[in-house]
Amino acid sequence: MGSLTLIKHNAHRVDVDGLAMLMHVPTSSLFEMDTVSASVYELFRKLGVADAGTLQSELGHRFPPADLAESVQSLITLDILRDSADPGRPITVQKVEDIPLSTIILNVNTGCNLACTYCYKEDLTTPAKGEKMDFATARAAIDLLLKQAASRDKVNVVFFGGEPLSNMPLIRQVVDYTEAQVADLGKTVDFTLTTNATLLTEEIVDWLNAHRFGLTVSMDGPRALHDKNRKTVGGRGTYDVVAKKVAMLLSRYNARPVGARVTLTAGVTDVLAIHDHLINDLGFAEVGFGPATSGPIAVFNLQPEMLKSVFEDMKTLGRRYVEAAIRGENIGFSNMHQLLSDIASGMKKAVPCGAGLGLLAVDKEGDLHLCHRFVGSNQPTYGNVNKGIDVPKLAAFVEQAQDRSNFGCKTCRIRSICAGGCYHESYARQGDPFAPVYHYCDLLRDWVDFGIAAYTRIMRANPGFFRAHLQPRSAA
């Protein structure tokens, strides 16, 4: 062999309880290195470049030549080692010629009966001023979805707001229409909805149950924390009414597990107490946390030290998750579910999410947005439900999003999991949807390392946990 060089940005080693775990960065695949492979990798990490003579002189006294050659070849195949004369390989941008939708998000009302301080919705208004989507627009959106999803067996319809339950008549019409259409086409449909729960009634819950909605309730923990930000338009805290509605919901709803979505802001960062209350006191199946770092009112955003503290608490909760998983129990921590799912599946993202590819959001006028977060913003739209998707315009966006090498993402070890981060987070914080979420970068790299260790420990002690808990959740 000639001289080989280590492609540092294609491999990342994490030591877990005496095991040398190697993440293949381009695919996020995880390998346990044996002593030979670990030694070869460390030699190249130390020297950068080595040839057969160097390999033999440094490691030949410890390992047979055939074993060394096999390890080297494995690293070459993974593009972790490369001919030192190779000038490098440019990022391959996959051309987008069509938009194979699987999900449509209907923003059914701009009005909301709450006035949460951290809300990012730029078109949000009070209930009296709310502008509701009409059925003609919603029907055209469903028709567009089914046309673009011709090759898919399943489609997803998401209802969003404002508070989506404030346009319940439209939701009923859309569900009836969509179910009839997919039945004729031999497809299935999954409906999901995020709600503040204040408008739930027994009749609505039973109807949602009959149609097997995936439900998420926005709730920020115990009364003292929830009421800091989640207030009515008149300024009153909403914990008591939400907790009462949640109790009713969970007592009647059995179609699918119900989760809670928590927004962490300045003063609302007690991850452990919030999780404990929402799971053990209120009975949610799982809880997911979203740190606010780019909301419209800066005083509520988490500053760097707060954000670091939040991630440390999430790791503490993650360790509890691992301990429970080893016992075969699931404590319902959505962020860990997602992290472990990404690692278990060998995530290989070219773009951060399905926005603009498998997913589009529709506003009340029928205009198409990258996702629900962009509705009401000054960012471009990409067609209309009546005229169709502006494929060239949307394709140009997605293709540009695949190459963020000018921002440093090309050599980041979590690029296949993060792919630069949320477009809207970047737009809201930096004014550019393509700019990476730099305020998260180091924390996310640490979070992924934590996930690799968690995955390894669970896999060694109780691999059945993944089959019992992660795969069914993914399928749902």
C-alpha cells in the first residue's frame, strides 16, 4: 500500500465502559472496534499519514500482517483512510426533480386563546381576530398531498394553529374527506394535532379517539412553572384548567399514547421536576423538551449558561432513562427516544428535516411554506394548493441546503444527524435559514456522544428494549 491519510471528519471514537466505539460519521453507523482496529485507528490519529512500513514497524510486533491489512482495508472501505494523494471529495448534491410529499400541515386558525410569551408564530392573533382556513383550501391541500404522495402507502395530516381546536368544524370536514379519499386510493392516513388542551371536551376527545389522532399537549410542568409563560389573552395562568382537561383526556383517550411538549425558557428550566410532574403526577406517556433560544422576546430565551445547564439536566434524565431501559422500563423521555432512534437507524441526513421535501405547510390562503414555523414569516412561499408546488424554486432551496460546507458543517462529526440544524431556528436567530445553529453546536456534539454511550450500554445489557419500545414508537 502507498501512504494513507486519516480522514478525521469521517470518524469519531467514543470510549464506553472499556469498549472502543467508532462512529462512521457519513452514515452515523456505530462499530465496536477490536484491539487491532483500535490500534490502527489510533496510530493514524497520532501520525496523520502512514505507509506499510510505518504500520509494520509500529504495530507489527503486536499483530499479524493479515490482521493489520484487514483492519486497514476496512477503514479504507469506510473512507476513514484514504490515499494521501487524493485531493478530497466534494459534497455530492442530490438533484431534486419532484416533491414526494408524505405530510401536509394545515394552519387552520391564526387565532389562539392563549398568549404564551415565547410563541414564535408571526401571524398569531387573538381569538376574535383569528383568520380561519376554509374547507375549499383544506380540500385542495389534501388533494395536493395525495397527488404528490402517489407512490406512498401512508400520508400524514397535521392540524396546527394558533389553537387548532378553535376551528374544530374544519378539522371534522377534513378528516371525513381525507378518510374517504385514502380509502378509494388504498392508502392509510395518520392525523396529528398539538393543542393547549383548554378547548377539549369529552365529545371532542371521543371523536379524536375514534379517528386515532396522535395528540401532543403543550404544557410546561407544575403550576408555578407552567403559569410563568402560558397565560390567557387576559394574562391569567392556565395550569388549573389545562391540568383538569388533561386528566379528562387521559382518562378517556386510549387510541395512542399522549405526549407533552415542554418549552424551556429563562426561569423554566427544571427538566427533572417538569418530567416527574408530567409523567408521574399527570400521567403523560412521554415528555419532550424544546429549549427556546430564538423567540421574539429575548428576555425569555435561554442564554448560553442556561442552555448548558439544561443540557446537563437532560443528561441526568438520560442516565435515568438508561437505567430504566436496562430494567426493561420506559420512562417516556422523547428527546432520548429520538436520539437513540437516530443512532440505531444509522441516520444519514443531507438536510436537517423533511421540510420542503416530504413536508409542507399550508396557510389560510393556500400558500405553501417550508413548515408550520414559517407561516406568517417574511420568508418565501413555494406555490399554492390550487396552482401546485413551485418545484424549481423549492428544489433550489433544498439543493442549497445540502451543502453548508462554507459554514464548517462539512467536517462536523454530527453532520449526518444534525445536517446544520432547524431552518427556522437559524432564520429566527441569524436571519438566514442556511446558517447552522452555532449556539447549539458544541452542546449537540456532546449530546450525540452521550447518546452513543447510552445506546451502547442499553444494547449490551438489554437489546430487547429497542424492539419493545423504540421500534413500535417509530412505527406509530
